[in-house]
Amino acid sequence: MMVTSLFALTCITIILLAFGRLIWSKKASKRRAITGISGITLFIELIKITQQHRGMHSGFLNGNLEFESKLISLESDITKLYTSLLKFETENAYPPSISTHYPYKQWQRLIDNNTLKSAESFQLHSGLIARQLDAVWDMSDEFSLTSNHQEHIQNSAQQLVKTLPELAESLGQVRALSVQVASKHEMSADKKLQLLFTLGKIEEHHKKLTTSLPQATEKRLIAFIQEIKNSINHSTLDKQNPDAIFEEATQVIDEIFVFIFDGFDSLKTSIKDIKVLF
């Protein structure tokens, strides 16, 4: 009888310990995912400002000297964001193999190069941003967002760290290329092909959205795409005001990033609401 009681007590204890460990594991996963969002939103802001720097730098190298003071301010902001991200990584035992240190070094080499031409600047910036987009996906995966066991969390995270940032990046490329053309007052066949190809990518990313953009943003996005297409088709893009193009594109891109940040706020709430007992 005593042996049976001891066996039953041992079984109950093991079950309770396993159950307690499961609850602890789920709570830890929630905390880590919420912590990850704070680092990811820093990274998204970094991508946004790097895109702005690309557009202005292209215009500056093509003779638009009004961008010079804005570039200095952006470079300071970008350096601060990298510093904040590296601090975040240190505080959260982030794996060195996927550290922000690598795109940061790439950024430093870019701004230290004083011999760049406009096309080279565009390519180097775009390569850097592609690496940033890969890195933000790695961070999302590391903090169990794009790899979350809750399907709705995983799907939302994928939209916020991939589909929407890639849409914004394609728009940023069109902004930079259009500013180049308008600043230089010249539309080469190569630039035309690049623009048409990237406009096609915007439309592809747009179709992949599972949550519609705000109506006003949607209208501005469609209007901007159509305006650039018309300017290409009528060979008038090289006669446009580069500052006006930059501002118009930036308004749409900024609104998409606001939508992304709002999405992360909603995602954080969804993660907090996950029940750990079931």
C-alpha cells in the first residue's frame, strides 16, 4: 500500500513539475518575443533612414547640393541607431554570427568612400539595405516571432518584417532612381529598365499584403506609381523637380512605416494576450 502511494505521489510530482516547466517555458517565450519587438522596431527605423540617405545621396552626387546638410543629420541618426541596436544585442545575448555589427561595418565603409558616383552609391546602399532586411528577419526568427508556434503571430510577423519592408524598399529604390534622373536631367535606357522593373516589384509586394494599407496611403501609393509610370512613358521624368519627387515618395513610404510600427504595437498586444495554460 505504501509503495503504491509513493509511486502515485512520484507520478503526480513529475506531472506537476512538467506542467510547471511548460508554463514557465511559455511565459519565457512570450517575454522574449515582446523583448524582440523592441529591437526589431529599432532595425525597421534604421532601414527607413538608410533608404532616405540613399535617395538624398544619389541626388547630392548628381549636383543637388541642398541635400548636404540633411545627409549629415541622417548619418548621425543612423550611427545612433546602430549603437542602440548593438547595445540591445549585448543585453539580450544575441548570437554574434548574425550581429548588426556586420551591416554597421558595411555602412561605415560606404560613408567613408569619397570617390563614389551616383550609380555606385545606389548599388552600395541597396546592397546594404538588402543585408539589413535579411538581418531583421534573422532577429525576428531569433526572438520567436516569424517562427512562433502561434500561426496568427507568425503570419503577422512575416508581413511586418518582410512583405511591408520589402514594399517600402522597392518604393525607396524608385525614389532614389527618380531623384537621380531628375537631378541629372537625363534618362538612360538602363535607368528606365531599372525603374520599370522596380515598379513591377512594388505591384507584386502590394498584392502579397494580407492586411490592406489605410485608404489614404493606398490612394497615394497608387497615384505615385502611376505618376512615375506616366513620366517614364512620356519621357518627362528628367524634367521633374527632384525635391518634389523625393517629398512625394517619402510621404508614401513614411505612411507605410507608420503602418508597420502600428502593426508591431498590435502584435505586442496579441502576444501578451496569449494564454499560457492552454
